[in-house]
Amino acid sequence: MAHRQDSRVFGKRPKQSHTLILASGDTVRHMTVRPWVAGVCMSMLGVMAIGYLAATSYLVLRDDLIGASMARQARMQHAYEDRIAALRSQVDRVTSRQLLDQQLMEEKVAELIARQNALSTRHGKLGPLLDRAAALPTPAPEASDTANTQASLSPGTGKSGRLAALAAMPETLSNPATNPINPLAYAPTPGTGSGESVSERADRVFSTVTLSLKSIERDQIARMQGLAVEAYETASEIDDIIRATGLPGASVDDTAVGGPFVRPNDPNAFDTTLEDLDQALNRLDTVKRHARALPIGIPAPGREITSRFGNRPDPFLGRLAFHGGIDFRTPTGTPIFSTGAGVVTHAGRNAGYGKMVEIDHGNGITTRYAHLSAVEVAEGDRVAPGTRIGKSGSTGRSTGPHLHYEVRRNGNAVDPMRYLKAARELKPLLASN
């Protein structure tokens, strides 16, 4: 009791149990609940309430979190897809540009190769004409032109330079180091860091090569025109020398000197120039054949002339007499040659001529080779210029070994010296075939 009183005095209440009365009909049950059990139950109820609230919050917020996460993934996926689409578009543009550049390069290279093939084909046509043009004489420089000799012999000038340059063109095109179509010739120098694009480089290379090929074409045409002019001039020079002797000139359809006017950019310039060169060489060949058929050679090369054409004292009678030819000092057995192409009309003895050969050169012109010791041709033989026809001697009306040479036009004797002079002038012009 004292303890209880002290507790009430000091305001403290003792812990009391709680009694629960459960009545069901006539049955009454008493359940005593101690304080700590109530605390435990209340705590469990609090925990369960908190768990319930947490679960409810999780369930409510889970959908929002999942939606946000999916939205973020969708945004990332769209961003990646946009980036991939941009890269694909860029790759497509680069690929399309490369295809276009490649197509452009292929077209331009095909055009350049066609130009190169055209040049090679042209040289194939030009080759036979170059062989014929090689027969053109190369005049030696005059004494007064000594100062200009080096310039005239420099590469690319004169007939030899033009022929060498024309002949070297296929080698230039086939040599990778000099071929203007060779792409390596236009490769950028390592370390230069050229920033030009493929299309710009293609345009630059194409322009450079096109200009180079056009320059080759112009140079080819210019050299051909120069050869044509030389052929015309040589033919005219030969014809003038022949006509100066009183002999008929070559019969050609076109005796005019010159060439057609060719525009620099004319697509038919090469064919026109080639045709003109062919005509010039044909004219030169005709004039040369005509000249070789005339008696303009020397029957005894290197031999001294002892008696000329005209009146002279007769070696037997001592009286003035007409000498219808010229005499060469030739020891017995010296080879004698025809002075032109023709047909042998006499080969044997002929009175005072002794053993004689007579050749008909056409156009009413004949030559006679008298006092021979041996005749080496027969009547009807066709001889070329320089053909050996016999050996000199002293047969017939002769005082010693020598060659009597006559030239006759329409049966009348004419001065052979005129033809011998023409022979000396024509020798360099007719030296090559």
C-alpha cells in the first residue's frame, strides 16, 4: 500500500493490462492484452501500412518510370536512326559522286584513246609516204650560210627534222614516259598535298592532254605540208633544169606549185594534207622517172673530155670538119654506161663508128656510144640509167682508145655538153630513189 500511495503521490501510474471481453451468446470470454503485445501489434500494423503504401506507390509510379525509360530509349533509337540515315545519305552522295567522276573519267579517257588511235592510224597511212619523202634531197648549206648552219640542222627543222619527228610520233605515243595520255605524267608530286577533287583533277588532266594531242596533230600537219612544199619545189627544179636543156618536161596533169588552204581546226585537215603530200610525191616521182629516161647521165664517169661538139680539124685529113659529139679519154676496156633509160636499137659495127651502141630514149632522142672494144647489150634490150653497155676501145675511124658520145634529137646531132651540165645539176636531186 505504501508503494501504491507513493506512486500516486509522485504522479506515476503503474502499467496496467487491458482486458478484452468477447461475448457470444451465453459465452463470455475475457482476454487480457498486455501493453507490450499491443505495442507489437501496433508496430506490425504500422509496418504493414507503410509496406502497403510503398507497394501502392511503386505500382503507381512503376508505369511512369517504365514509360519514361521507354520514351528515353525511343529518343535514343530515333537519334541513332537519324544519324545512320544521315551517314547513309552522305555515303550515297559520295558514292554517286564517285560514280559520276568515274563515268566522266572513262568518257574522257575513251575520247583521248580514240584521239591516240587516230594519230596511230594516221601514221600508218603516213608511213609509205614518209618512205617516199625520204627520197627528197637535203640541200647542203651554202658557204654564205655558215653562220646559220647550226640553226638549220637543229632538231625539228628542215626535211630531215620533219621526217624524224613524224617517224618518232608512234614511239612517243607508245612510250609511257612521253605519252601525253599516260596518267603517271600528271600524278601529283608526293608531299605537295594537292587539295583538288577528282573531277577537278580529271578536267585538268583532260585539258592538258587534249592540248598536247592537238599540238601533235598541228605539228604533224605542219610537217606534212612542209614535205609537200619541198616535193613540189624539187619537182619544179628538176623540170626547169630539163627544160633549160631544150628537152621536153614531164607530162603531168597538175604542174602548179602550192597546196590547198587548210583551216587549223578543220576535221579533214589531215586527210586533205595527206592527199596533197601524196599528189606532190606522185608529181615528183613522175618528174624523176621522166628525167631518168632522158640522156642526162655521164657515159664515162670521171674521164677527161678531149674533144667537144662542133667544127674542128679532122684528125686524119687535117681539114676543118664537123664533130657531132664529144670524146672522152678512156683506156681500152673502160666500162661504158647508158646515160638514160631506153631501148637498144643498134648493137654492133657501124662504118666509121666502129662497134657502136645506139639507144632510143623516146621523144625523138637517141644516144650513140662509138669506138667500143666490146658490146655487152643486144638490140631490143631495155636498159636503165647507168646500165653497163660495153667497153671503150679504138674501133672504126679512130686514132686511139676513146669514147665518142653523141646525142641526137629527131635524127640531128645536138651538143651533149648541155645534157652533161644538166646531169651535174640533177645528180643530187636524183641521187635517191
